[in-house]
Amino acid sequence: MSADNYIYIDKKTFEVWSCVASELEGTEEIGLENQKSSLIGKGKNLEEAIKIAEQVNNYLVEYGIHFKLWCK
């Protein structure tokens, strides 16, 4: 069974998001921002955000940690 997700770190806000990897219906029209499914946490800086993402990445995250929103 596939998890079909990835972790996204916003380098400007230091937010850490769980994102859907599969293309959502109408992704081009609604934008990649809709790939975000839930906010995991927010770091005080990029280093802290990466630590948060690394902790979550150990659990059922199929495509790892990314700094850019995308869909397959």
C-alpha cells in the first residue's frame, strides 16, 4: 500500500506541511497550494523546520522532504 505523500517545508515561513503527491483534479486551475493537506508544525528558523520534518519523515511518508510543492 502506498502512502502517496511528501513533506513540504516553506523556506520563507518555516512551515512544515504534509502534502498529497497525486495530482488533484484540476490542479493546474486550483494551484499547487491545494496539494497541502495538513500543517504539521512551524519552526523558528529553517534548521528547526527541517528537524520537525525529519521527525515526521520516519512515519509513512513515501516521497520524503521537499522545498517545492509538486504533484505527480
